[in-house]
Amino acid sequence: MHSANAPTARSRPATDLDLRPIAATLGIVLSILGAAMLLPALADVSSHHRVSGADVFLGTAAVTIFVGVLLWMSGRSAQTKRLDLRQTFLLTFCLWTVLSAFAALPFMWGPPHLSLSHAMFESVSGLTTTGSSVMSGLDDMSPGILLWRALLHWFGGMGIVVIAIAVLPVLSIGGMQLFRSESSDKSEKFLPRVGTIAKGLLLSYALLTALCTAGYLFAGMTFFDAVTIAMSTLSSGGFANSDSSIGVFANPAVDYVAIVFMLLASMPFPLFARALTGDVTRLVTNSEVRLFLLIVAAFTLASFAQQTFQGVAHGEQAFRGALFTVASLISTTGFMAVDYTNWGPLSDALFFVLMFLGGCTGSTAGGMKALRLAIAGEAVRQHLKRIFYRNGVFPIRYGGAPVADDVVASVLGFTFLFFATFVVIGVSLSCMGLDLRTAFSASIASLSNVGPGLGPVVGPATNYSALPEGAVWMCTLAMLLGRLEILTVLVLLLPRFWLR
């Protein structure tokens, strides 16, 4: 028998999802974003630029910090000591969407006075380190707005995730789940404590940014250009301070500095954190790093040969153009030193394939990632062997170690979703009136967080401002899906996720 006051199945809540720790964590990170808006305000005040947005940045900072404090106060009394899986996925999604919305405010309220769709596109492109832009006339923009774009890249590249991990212990909430939900990889904890992870990643990220800044200064950049472009480089972002991107400098030294640090940004940052503790050998012996560098070398050689045989360029100029473009695309940075879309159809085919690949896992780069490509390739080879030797046992190995079946299944599942999403977005853009070259290159450029696509509409010499508004929103969604690696967003669409 049931007592009169006993809860029945019908009276139970449909969900037991506690939103308080999510609100508290989101409030802290949002307050940090608001405080960062004071830096562009200071840059505009100190520069005395004819178009200043200092008052706009001060206003948006006040609004952002105010909302952040309210969210923190609403959730700080949470008794939850550990995030469960559902809270982790929801927090990860909220971090990127809510922060993008507030990061868009300076683009709407002050110069360049973008529309809502364009402002969201620009902020999402910044935080997801895609580097696509709808803004033109960058050479005449105030230092504040240029610095804000670079800061969005820098925070998006590593800062948002690491900050979230660092602030969770303040709320007595474990943060390792958030770090893992940022990717569908099954990587091991590379250091014993979450706090050590955050410190190691932040320190290595900051040191590489400082070294990149020094390299650009040595190559002849001004201090402001060196700092902002270094932040774009290490985040694999691609925002520059000119409509001509890196090409405005026409300086081989700048190109080579960018190449070095774009490639470094594509390597696993956990290995850099290990290097700070004295374990440097893993940077050389890591199987994924070696595969990544082999892919870079192969595509560089192919592009160099194509330029040479077709008379596009010769010698060092052809080599530098090939290496810079390959490094820019495979790292998903999207800087442009030369307009590679003028190199012919073979070049378009090479670079279109390159947009899918991406850097290493644990890097700031987007794309498929070298580790997944290697495991998927091993799975195909295993299947082919089983066709000929039906009674044979062929375990999948990577880096000398066996790969668990669930990891292989996860990689293959992600690969299918990645290509399916690419096709759906490409077809959708085509239905909005874009030609196939533009539609599908914009699709993969957004999904892989590369930035520039192919052709005269979204190519490296132009931007995305000519797209219809629906296509702008579609590319914005693709950038978020790519940064969150699809699964983190799709799981929120399952009704079962919200049920008790």
C-alpha cells in the first residue's frame, strides 16, 4: 500500500538536473570575459584613434560583469560536489553560446555597428578560433576592436576551457569531466590533478604566445601588431589587423615566424605542459606529432611541385607559399600570405582535402585531427585483412599500444557524423543560392574552424559578408558544432537527456 503523502511516479519531476553549479561557473567565466573588455577600452583611450569605442567597451563590460555576478550569486549555494555527465555537457554548450552572445555586444553597440547576425558570426568565429570575418576596412579600425578580436581568439583557443577547469575547484566541483567533454577523445590524464592541468596548459600557452610575439617583433612588426597577431597565431584563429591578413607585411621573416608557431599550435598542448616538467622527449617521439608533420611535408611538396610545374612561382617563393598555406590550413588558422585560389584547380583540390584534416588532439586546431585519421585508417586496414584472412586476429595498434574497441567505435562514429554534418550544411548552403564550390568550401571551412573557403565569395581574399543572412547563421552554427566536436551539441537534442 502507498501512503497518501508518498510521491507517485506521476508526481516526480521530469528531470533532476541541478542548474545551480552551471549558473555559478558560467557567472565566473562571464565576469572574466567582462573584465577582459576593459583592455580594449584602455587601448582605445591610449591610442587617441579618431574612431574610439572606449565608452562602448566600458558599457558592455559593466553589463557582462553584472550578469556574471548575478549568475554566480544564484548558483554559489549549490551543494553539488561534482558535476554529473549531463551537467558537464550542458555547461560546455552554455559556455560557448552565452559567452559568444555577450562577446558580440561590442560589435553591435559600437563601431563597426554590425547587425545581430553578423555580430554573432564575428564573436563565434573569434571564440571558436575559426577566423572567418564579415568585417572589412580593418586597416582603419580602432585598436580596441582589433584587440578585442585577438582576445576572443586567445580566450577561445585554450583560455575558456582552462579557466572553466580552474574555477570549478573553487565551487568544490570536479572539472575533469568538462575537460574531456570538450573533445570526443579518450585521452588519459596527463598530470595527476586538475589544478595542475590548468596551470600547465595556461603556462605553456602563455609562454608560446610570448615567444611568438618576440618572433614577430624581431621580424619587424610593431608591438601592437606583434601581440595581437601572436594571439591569433597560437589560438589557430586567423584574425589579422588588415584586410590583406599577413600578406600586408610582404615580409618573408614574418611568414616563417607564423609558419613555426602555427605548426606548434597544432601540436598537443599537454605535451608542452609535460615539457615544462622536464619530459621533452614526448614532443619528438609522439606518434601523432610525427604523423602530423609527415602530412604537412607531403602536402607542402605537392603544392611546391604544382606551383613549379605550372609556372605559378619558383624556388624559395614557391616553397614558402606552399609551406605557409599548408600550415595555415592544416592548423585551421586561416592566415593568408598569398591568394592560393589563383593557383589552379589542382591547388583547390589539395587545399580542400587539407581543410578536413586539422592538427593534433589536445591542440587549438580544429578539423578531424591526426589521431582519428590514423585510427580510422588502421580500422580500414584491419577490415581488409579480415577479408583475406577470416580466421586471423588483427588488433588495432597505435603508437605501439593496442587501441580498445570502444575507442575505435568512437572514432568511426565521429568520422561518420563529421562527414554527414559537412554534407548537410553544404547542401543547406547550396539551397540558399550559393554555388557548390562556395557552399561546400564554406561548410568545411566553418565546421573545421579553418576560416577562409575557396572561390571569390568566401575565399582568402574576401570575407563572408556577401552571404545571405540565413547562410551566415548556418555557418555560425557550423562553427559551434565544429568547436564542440558535434557530439556535445547533438546529445542535448536527445529527449532522454532531459528526462529523469
